[in-house]
Amino acid sequence: MTIRSDRDHGQRYRPRMSCLKKLEATVVQMQDPSTGVKGTDQKLNVTVIPHVITGQDIVAWITKNMNVDNDEAQAFGTMLVAYGYIYPLQDHKKLVLRPDGSLYRFQTPYFWPVQKWNAEDTDYAIYLAKRNIRKKGVLDAYEQEEYNRLHKWMNHKWDFIVMQAKEQYHAGKARQKADRVVFDCQERAYWIVHRPPAQTHSAMDYGLDRHIDPNAEEKKTYDYYRRIIIYTQQAVMRSRVKSSVSLGALAKYITTFKNHDPFLVPCLPSNPWQTDDDSYWELNAPDVEIPTKMRVERWSFSFYELLNDPRGRADFKIFLKKEFSGENLAFWEAAEELKWGTAASMSEKAEQIFKTFLAPGAPRWINIDGRTMGLTVKGLEHPHRYVLDAAQTHIFMLMKKDTFYRYLKSPVYKEMQKKAISPAPHNFTEAQLQENMRNRRPSIDPIITWQKEQEEKAKAAAAAGPIDIKKLMASKLDRK
Amino acid sequence: MLMVEMCHVTFASTSEHHQLCRLEYRSRLIIKSTFIDISVIRLCFVKMACQGLAKGETIHTLKAESETLKGKLEEERAKLHDVELHQVAEKIEALGQFVMKTRRTLKGHGNKVLCMDWCRDKRRIVSSSQDGKVIVWDAYTTNKEHAVTMPCTWVMACAYAPSGCAVACGGLDNKCSVYPLSLDKNENLAAKKKSVAMHTNYLSSCSFTNSDMQILTSSGDGTCALWDVESGQLLQSFHGHSADVLSLNLAPSETGNTFVSGGCDKKANVWDMRSGQNVQSFETHESDINSVKYYPSGDAFATGSDDATCRLYDLRADREVAIYSKESIIFGASSVDFSLSGRLLFAGYNDYTINVWDVLKGTRVAILFGHENRVSTVRVSPDGTAFCSGSWDNTLRIWA
């Protein structure tokens, strides 16, 4: 087959089946007379069928030559059967490889998936008609259905189809019995792969066709190259980091989170999926009173982890309240809401934020440098989604580099660490596990949880109105 | 992250802006952050690219220039490449034996399962299939909670909203629709359906951003797009792939401003959501990229492809750092996901198996059997306690 373009996605054989190339190489190896799978002659009814191989021999060969273990070899063998490179002689409709004495044969290259591009309906009709001629009523139920359907659709061609079927049938009769039986088996196997029985999927089914043909030549006009040039210039210019630094960071992340990964270290008290006991989820609920030690430890890994966990964020808010610097986090949250909010509410939100946080003398005025403040205020005249980005980043960095570390050293956090619980691991007996399985608890619908959260937020917003400093100071002075 | 700087002067018109751009482009492209309307910048690039051939330029000179630049880029990347991933991995201890079993099998779809997503409550999932059905399950009890029948077949994309109150799905209808979920089991969810995204070809993947109000979609027409759910307005579109885009994933970083997409043109592109710019691009795969997923820290991402390999790309070092492949694996990887710590990479393949890779050492730690047809989707639960796999054998399995 000539290679038409150098843009080969391995798909010139068939769309989305670049694996066929390698499959074929393996099948050819398996048929090598000296190093391949050993075949024997088998007696089937009256005829003797040559080159029959057993399932266990196939599995053994794959295990040895591809350096894999038995399970994987069996899975690979099943693939060979599913794609039609090997077909079963007994139970021909089930395309799996049985690692026992079941009999298989190699399919002739004429019927390999790569050769016949599209298994045409015409060919299928001829095949079914031919079988009908040989023995009336030998077709299976699904085949009969297909036959009737094709008869209806191809009525205009039916004479041609019947003629072809008769021709092939007579040509077949001229062959020797053994050859005929073998050819029939091969043809039957081919059609099982390409027109599978009802309720089964064919391996030839690759899903949808791609909209854009990956093997087609892309028009390379001047703007195509211009775009590449512009992009590559930018790319060369961008700053990058040494591999040792960035890979080191990846490895560090893994080590930091190792104990928190339920696949690496069992979670306490137990993994709900394994023991059917959902205490783990109860103990780690978003609004739980006393969090677990693991959870509190996780807050110290990075500011992002702390903010991401609603319980952690709540704890951080308590700390900020004590420090009288809650406006920073409040501003950040409001900016997030603006960024991810619906387009319609944007100008209203922007105005609200301006009044509360940015206007001179605002009740929760945030302390950002003059330049950023200037740009933000100017941007707010024509508010768009990202108008607060600069200010938000500034405030976030401030919290991350300063407030976060003070929080970790604060009595609020230290107390939380002391209070945090460390659940003991479950030790269920077999009987208890069975019991658990029968009594899996359903949980509250997330819609209800969401509604409750929204109510809480509304209440908190109403209660924690902007703190009027003057009044507060006035009341303090009064008391003095 | 790449952003483009313009001067601190506000521009009155696009053409003035463009002029300044050209000046910068000729000398050097400076890269810093800006606070003005950024979509103008993209317009600028497009305009620059589409300028007719200047004096003395031909297709061949342009092609030669682009080749030299690509060579220069590779040089720059290689300069900082001082260590391989497996060398860094030597200091890390090896993993023990894994016992991962199917803990739940969810049966109920009538045809191939194409996509699934977890709810943030860590136990509910939404799944979509070829026959047009979208089902919301409580995977823990295996109960079906909601079911929607889409008006099209091949629902290739589905996503659960962060609030847990809605699901989004789409496929051959070229649209992405949002269905608000209801507490009333008898209510017909299709009545309140909201059509959000409109593409010119099939929808391959969709994802909510940090809230229920925005959706990011990718399509067979080669583009990705960001939409406002309430109004259905297109907020930003992302052009750069030269073939179908099959998958996208949002960055888990605190800034949350970028996402990665993978397509049939063998490229994985990183995009800035604000400007619509393609920030980074990687083209080392040999075939279609079926799936992209960020590393939990947001500094790297993994891809699964039809060339039977999964690869890890480091964003800060700007290069491919690992290939996960084996001689005996010759079928394409359809879907990948990381475990919570990023140490394990779960990949579903077209040979009905799921392979689990050690991300650092590059070796395979386990192979999972059980599905009777292609594994089409693999996703780890939000708290990392289990992962779910959906397959063309009409079932979903939860493994832990």
C-alpha cells in the first residue's frame, strides 16, 4: 500500500485503528512454521481440518513471546479473536479466547480487517442468500431478520444478488470437501466479526468518524506559516524552568500528599467503597464541627488547600475575624463570584464590590497599592468579568505570603490541631462486612445541601454587615 | 503563564493598537500582564498573520523561517533539560502491591457508556451513553436517581455541576444542554432543559468551571468555547487545533485561568481562558490524543492516545517528561486520570483493560480486567477513594 502523505496517524489502514499494524505483525509471527503456534489436524464430522490450534497453546505462545503473564496473554488473545485474526471452531458466535482445549484457526489474510475496507451490505446479502440456497432455514434469527431487511432495501438488485449467490455456491461445490468446509468456516467467522449477532458489539466498531480527516493534507498557505512563526517566537521567549526544579516539585508534591492518597495509604477509619461503611464521609463532611487530624494537616500544605476545603476556609475566617482583617478574604470571595458568575449580574456585582471594598471610605476598604487601585477603579467604569483580576491577585498573594503563615502559627490553628480527632481503623469481620453491604446508607440529596448552604450564606451576609468603625470606636470610647 | 503586555496607555481604536503591536513584533515580543481588553490582542495576531506576503517573502522563505524557529525552540527547551524524571524518581521509594477490585457494577444503560463525571459529594455520578440516555446514580447504593433521554444519540460528553444541582450533556446534536435536577422524582427534567453551547459539529467534551454559571466545551469542529449558562452567550472561543478536539481539562490551580485540550491533530494545547490565546503546545504523540488530564498540582498534565502510549508533559519545563508504554500494549488509551497525590495514573484502553502506572518511575503497577468491551472513560472520585470506569459493554464499574 503506498503511503500517500507523511501525515500518517497510523490510520491509513482503517480510521482509528492504528493498532492493526502491530496486531498483524504478531499474527504473522504466530504462524511461523518453526517458532509459531503448533497446529494439528482435527477431525470434524467426516472431514479433517488442517492447522487447528488450541486456546491454551495460543496463550502459552503469547506469554512466552510477548513477555506477559497469563491473564494479560488471555486478554490479548481475546483481542485477536475479536478482530477476526483467529476464529473459534466451536461456539463460533462468541469471540473470546478460552485458555483450554478449545479449537481455533488462523483466518486467511483475504479476510483480515485491513483488506476489506467496508463490509458491504451487498456482500452480506450474497452471503446470506448463498447460505439459504444450501440449506433452507439454516439462518439464525438475527440473520433471518437481516436477510429480510436487505431483501426489502435491495429489492432492485435482488436478481443480481441471487445470481452471484448461485455462482459462488456452484464454484464452492467444485472444490474439495475439506477446502469447502474450511472456506465456509472462514467466511462465517468473517461475518460474525463484521455483522455481529444482536446484543453484541463488533470490534470493527470504532465509534464516530472524525469530522476532519487526519490523513488529508492541510493547506499550507502563508498565513499558516505566519501563525506558526508568531507562536514559535512567543514560545521561544517564554520563561522556562530547569527540569531538575520542576520535576523536583512534582516529586515533592507526591511525597507531601502520599499519606492522603487512599490508594497508597488506607484512609481512616476505612474506605467506604471497600467496607460499605460511610463513616469516612461523615467525619469529613464540609460542615463538620471537629475535623480529622489528616484534614487539618492538609490545610498546612498550601494556601490553596486551605481555601479549597470549606471547613478550612471557615477556620481561616475565624482567625481573620480575630485579627480584624476579614475584608481581604471577603474581597477575594466576592471577586471570585464576579469572575465565575452569570454575565447578567456582573455590573450589579461590580458596583456592590466597589461600594463595599474599593471606594474611598468604604466600610470594608482593602489596602492595595495606589497603582493597582487606580487601574481597578478605572476598569470598573466599564466592568467586565476580569476587571478585578489585578486587585484579586494582589490580595491573594498578600494572604498567601503573610496571613497564611501567621495563621499556621496562631492559637486558632494550634487549638484546632489539638482538638482534631484521629479515628481508629475499622476491623470488620466477614459477617459484619456482609451486614454492611445490606445496609448501605443513602445520603442527603446534594440539592438540599446546596439550598441549606445558600440559606446560611444569606444569613451570614445579613448578620456580618459592614462594620462601622466609627460606631465601634465610639462605643469603646464611651465605655472608657 | 503567557500574557502579552501593551503599554500603559489605553487605546482608542483597534488599528492604533495593532500598529503598536507590529512595532513590538518586529523588535521583540514582551510578555507581562495587562488589565485592558485582551481579546483585542488575539485580533491583533490574526491580523498580523493574515497580512499579505511582504516584499521578498515567499511560502518557502516563510516555511524555512518557521522550521528554523522550531529548531530554536527545541534548543531552548533542551538547554534547561538537566535531569530525567526517572532519575528524580530514584530517591522515592517504590510502591507496594496493589489490590484493586470492582466494588460496584452499575447496570442500566442500554448501550455503550461514553462518558461519566463525579459529583462533589464523592458518591454520586452522572453517565451518558450511545442510546441518548443520561443517568444520575448514587454509586454507593447503586440506585438510579435521575434519568434523562436526550433527543440525539452518542452523548459523548456529560458533566456534573459543582453545586450538585444540575448536569450538562451533549453529543451528536452539536449542542451542550444543562438540565437542572429536581427533588421530585416524577418531574420531567427535559422540560427545564437549557440549551447553552452551539457548535458546528459534535460535542466531544464539556466541563463546568468553578461555578454552575459557565461551561467550557470542545467540539469536533476543532474549537473549544466558554459559555455563560444563563444567557447561552459565547464568552470566549479558542481556535488553534487543526482537527477535532476530543478532550479538555481545567487547571486545578488557585488562579484557575487555564485549561488544556487534546485533539486529532496530535497536539495538546494549553489555553488562557481570559484572552483565548494558545499559551503552550505539545506535539509528540503519534496519533489522536483521546484524553488530557492535569496533574493535581496543576504544573503538569497527562495524555492518552491512540498510539497506545500515555505521556506526561511538564508545563514549567515546557517539555514531555515521561512516556508510559509497553511492547504488549498496542491498543489506544481512551481515558486517563491521576490519583489524589499524583503518584498513580489510571488509564483505560481499547483492549478492555485498565492499566495503572507509577507516574514517577514510569512502570506499570497493575492491570485490571473485568470489562467486556472498550473502556471509554476513567475518573477518580473527588476525594480519591475510588475511581469509576465506563465501558462499551454498557456498564460502569467502581474500583477501590
